[in-house]
Amino acid sequence: MSGPSAFDLAQYTNRTRARSTAALMSRRSLLRGAAAGGLAVTAAGALSACGVAGHVVPAGAKAVGQAGKDHSATEKQVVFANWPAYIDVDDKNPNKRPTLDAFEKQTGIRVEYLEVINDNNDWYTKVDPSLVKGIDTGYDLMVVSDYMVAKYRSYDYIQELDLSNIPNHSRLLPEVLRSTTDPGRRFTVPWAYGYTTIAYNNKLVKHPVTSLAEIFTRSDLHGKVSLFSEMEDTVALALLAQGLDPEKFTDAQFNKALEYVRRAKEAGQIRSFTGNDYLSDFQQGNTAVTMAYSGDVAQLGKPNLVTVYLPKEGMLSWSDNCVIPDFARHKTNAEKLLNYYLQPDVAATLDDWIDYIPSVQGAVQALQKLDPETASSPLIVPTKQMQARARGFMALSIAQLNDYTGRFQQVTGQ
């Protein structure tokens, strides 16, 4: 650990799951559902309105981001843009965020924490006009989903990290460093890391579901399956179900996966393609089997819920990532904040609240002390076999993203 931790882990011990569940239910589904909705507009041609069609990479771009003047030494602050309900809060005062408060006390750096991101594409539209003109967005850190990392990097919009300011970067787990959109994590630090798997209601499903292929083909599940309206998630599981690798596939293999989804839909196997509402639909018994984000089902804890921790073919891994936009005014301070959150005990506290997988070495042990109940769940502390079988989604070019998403939405009717 780099530097002492400024808060007492013992104060968090024995936290109940119900508290964080009430605040954070479907946090990941909200994010990804919004992303899917944004892409529906993108596929229809809104990219030109966002400044993407005919987009020109700023002059002087070096594919490592573009630095502005760093005022970190004289302005002790960081402006941090994040999604709602994506951080730990104080039990007695929800306006307080213990980990951030501790960072400020420890470093003297004030964090302006803004819950202003509600959709990946809307956020891109907000920051693009500044970035394309070569001026500061007003934000030093922002959290974006995997596929958006590839998009920002395509336009050289995010800066390479100075790892001398982030010594705890060396704590990132090997499977986290093996990012498809940022190999080695030189531009990103995960804020949340998780899996997309499947879950079912054992009152409605008589025989256990053990593989991805079953949800697309098993006759007793006919009309009872819910898939995600997010292209990456559903296509990734369709690829895996056919023995293909979502981290590395061809256009022909994408077409094969899309056809696999189309056949299942036309056969009546799929009841719906859902976004934010998938858990509500599932809990009401409208669907018996659903794709699921690991943090969501970890929070539910329902007696009839059966989560398939590791389908036979594997599952999808993903992360939501902290990035530093070009021309950020306080890059060094932002990197110090990232370094702080890569401390095992701080990472454990955050993961205990947002219900996702620790991504740094030592965080599991800290979580076991902090909240043994949480640490006992394979959805939050996965087995080595789960870690080995989880696959990311291949980084896509802008053209691929638009093409694949558009054709996927034609199949799903979204």
C-alpha cells in the first residue's frame, strides 16, 4: 500500500447487505441500459450531431492523449464525474462519502464529486465539443464503459496515465490488466469490474441450467428467456455458446452469432430483450431465465434465484473505467486519487458498497475482514476457475460499433 489509509476499516465491519442493496439495486443495469439506449440513437445517425461523422483528430495528437497545463501543485482539487449511486456513503448521512472524505483529509486535495453521467453517449456529446477544440472539459476524471474507452482512444481524447503517480497500479490483477480496450491499463483504472452471466428461477425451471447454449435452444425454456438489449452482452454470450471467443472474432463470426440470436427470437425462445427493467421482469416471474450482471444478482439474495456462477462455455467480463480527459487541469491530483482507490482496504470498501469484484491484489483479504458475508459470494469474490474462464469483448472501431449495433437492433426490434 502506498501511504497510510486515513479511515478505520473496523467502522464498516458487519455492514448488512440490505443497506447497500436498497441504494444500489440494478446500478449496473441502469448504466448498461442507458448505454444501449444511447446506441439506439447512434445507430440511427445521431453520430453526425455529436461531431463524430467526419470527425477530425486534433492536430498534434500522438495517440497517448494531449496534456493541458497541470495546475495540481497550486490548485489542490480534482473534479470527478461519475454515475449516480456508484460510491460508498455514510450510514447516517448519505451526503457524505467516507472514502473520498478520507482522501481529502489525507492529502489536502479537495474532490468535487459530481454524479452527472447518466448515459455514455450523452456524456460523450457533452465533452466532445471541448475536446475537439483542444480545451479543458472542466473534468479531471470521468467513468466510462469499456466500449466507450475504444471510442475515446480512437479520437485521442484520453491521456496516458503517469504511473509514477500511481504506484498502486502494480496491484491490478492479471485478468484486469488483460483488458481488450486498454491492454496493460495505461489509460484506464477500473472503478467497477464484473461479469455477465445467467440466472434462473428454480420455481419455474425444473431442471438446472448449466450452459449458455441452453438458454438459446432448450425446449422447456421456450418463451421464458430474457436477453439484454445491449449488443456486447448478448452477442458475447451467443459467441461463447457456439464455442467462439468474444475477445477475438471476425465479421463472419459476428454474423454467425447474430444469426444464432435471430433464430432463437424467431422460434419464440426469447420472451424479451430488456434494459434496466430486466430484474423487475425476472422477480415478477415474467421470465424464468435471464442474462444478469454479477453485482445485480449478488444484491438480490432471493430464495428461488439460482445464479450460474460459471456456465460451461464461460462468461463475459467487463469494467467501468476511470479515465483522464485531454487538457485536464489537475491530472496529477487525479492520478493521486486513482492511486488511493487502488489501496486494498479502500478498494474493498468501495466494492462492498457497489457489489462488484475487487480488481486489486489484497482487496479480497481486506473484504473478508470488512464483510465476510459479501466476501463469501462467488459473484463478488470469484473462484480461480471463474477468473480463468471470463472473457472480455473485443475492442471495436467506430465503424464496427455502428454497424454491429445497428444490425443487432434490427434483429431485436429495439
